[in-house]
Amino acid sequence: MSETLAVPGALTVTGTMAGRGIRLSRRNIDAVITSMMLPVMLMLIFVYFFGGAIDTGTRYVTYVVPGVLLLCAGFGSASTAVSVSEDMKGGIIDRFRTLDVGGTPILAGHVGASVARNLLATALVFGVAFLIGFRPSATVSGWLAAIGLLLAFITAISWLAAAVGLLARSPEAAGGATFFMMFLPYPSSAFVPIDTMPGWLHGFARHQPVTPVIESLRGLLLDQPVGAAPWIALAWCAGILAVAVAASGGLFRLRTR
């Protein structure tokens, strides 16, 4: 098997690598639980500690859920970066190369495992949100569009995390380097309306990648007009994915020369 492997064979190897990533997650269950519980805890803190003081024109839990979903992707990306860095540091890549397994299936396997973990965390967030009063009014098509957009964002951010894991020289550095992805939802419309922020922050908050994703998810889940936000969000996801995949391929070749 190689980088020019036929599509069915490449998919099989990628599936095998994703299964390996999931098994590794089960061996590091404390990190998985932490990445799943932190967004839930933050949602509860915002809803019950701060929600009464924030006027969003609707119940705060209804407003905040889309932002928490993106926090899940950010926390999950840290695990992906660390896993990739551990592979590069531990020498397992040399063993894979003796089996003629290329870099793309290895990295795609990490991304596939990341997507699976994030979907589980997303389901947990939705479950807790329903328990504390979240009541979406989305149509079937709205739900499908929201899930598709969220999946696109998770995939893009997971590939970006894989590139970070290749760039970092240690698992600890990889985990720390993903802080920016975990921080990005805060200066957006995730937790408070942008108009309530200082004026100098409005431009960045409105035009950074996660804002159109959040606005799209919020509109789709509440069956409200979304305008061009989903297309802008998908363009951001596609751009991040293209850059991350290209960077990951180049970094993998550089690290394994």
C-alpha cells in the first residue's frame, strides 16, 4: 500500500487507522472524559451563573448551545494534535512505513477517530441541553443541514489539529498549541451578542471563522432565516480543510525524511 493506493484500499487502511485511534482513546479514557465534560460544564456555568445577566432576546440556553458545540470541536482537536504528536515521537510511524502505509491514511485515521469522539461529545451536549430547557424548532431539513455543517467544521478543525500535531515537537506542546482553536468561540457571537462587545472587537468577531458557523447553527436549529451565513461557513470550512490537508501532507513528508 502507498500514497497512490487505489481508493477502496486507501479507505480500508484509513478505517483501520481510525479504529486504532478509537482504541487508543479507550486506553486514555480520562482525557476523553475531560474533553467531553468540559464543554458541558462550561454550558452549565454560562447558563446558570451568567445567563440571568445576559440579554439575548431569548432563553440563554437556546442562545448558547451552538457555541458550546463548537467548543466541543476545539477541545476534541487537542486530543487529535496530541495523538499525532505521540505517533511522531514514539517511532510507530517507522513501523507503519515498513508496512507501506502512507501518511495520508495515518492522518486520516486520526481525523476519523477525532470526528467519532466529537460526535459523541456533541450528542452529550445536546442531551444535557435538552434536560436544562433547550427546545429547538428545526425542521427535518434544518436538522440535516445543521448536522452536515457541524460535521464539516469538526472535520476541518480535526485536520488542522493534525497539522499542529506534526508541527509540535512534543505532545505537551501540541496540546498547548491548540489553545487558539479552543479560544476562538469566545470572541464571537457564541456566548454574547457581538454588539455588546467593545467596538474595536466587532470587526474580528463578525468575520472570524466560527461566527458564521454559530449563526448558521443557531438559525437552522431554531428555524430562523440564516441568509448567506451557511455558505460563508462552508467556505471557511473548505478553506481550513484545504490548507490543513496540504500542510499536513507537507509536514508529514518533512518529519519522516
